[in-house]
Amino acid sequence: MNNDDDHVSFVFGAPHPHVEFDLDAIEAKPGEPIVLDMGEQTVDRLVVALDAVLDWLVPHRAKPQTVMVRACVLALFIRPDALGCKNQRELSRKLGVSQWAINRQVIEFRDKFNWIAPRMHGTLARKRMKKKRNER
């Protein structure tokens, strides 16, 4: 072992060197507004994307249960570990709704945003979505 071993972490067997970083450089001072320097096009695209997700999440005249199911489906796509569910079946049991209700929301989200979460779909569904994406 050499002295550099103190400055390296091993994650899944791969070495990752530690890097000195000044956290004070990025922390906001009290009373100072946080300013993100993004280009104007990036902000516009972000606003359009967030608007589309919110439109899907809370459709016109939606019942509270529908919004709850959609929010949980969105969380399942993004961070399934936050819900404590591995798949759609576990989510339907946890929410006390039918598996059909969850599947319907997953399919609607997938079709609207053309986004596939590999852990949520079998190989056949991924092939269909890939074919559909290539046709566009």
C-alpha cells in the first residue's frame, strides 16, 4: 500500500480518487438569491417539459385518487426505491387499486412521453417501443 490509498474509494471494485472541493463556493449565503445560469433555450425547454408532465399528472377534472395513482406511477418511473416498490404489482397492492389501473397509467405515460424504464417492461414491450420510436 502506498500513501495514495487514503485518497481513493472503491465502488464495485473500481477505484475512484477523492477530489478536494470547496463546498463554500457553491453554498448560497443567507439572504442571497440562488441564480442558475442556464441558457434561455434550456429554460424554455424545461418549462415546456414540466408543463407537459403537470398536464399529465393533473388532468382537467381529475379525481384526487387518479392524481395520487399518477404521482405514484411517476415516482415508480423515476425512483422506485423511494416508494418501497419494485414493480407495478407491488405498487397496486400498496395503493389498494387494481393492477389494471396502474398498468393503464403506465401505458399512458409511456405513450405520451415515449419513455421506457427498463425495470418496468419486458423485452417485448421494449422492442415495440423502439420500433415505434424509429418510425417517427
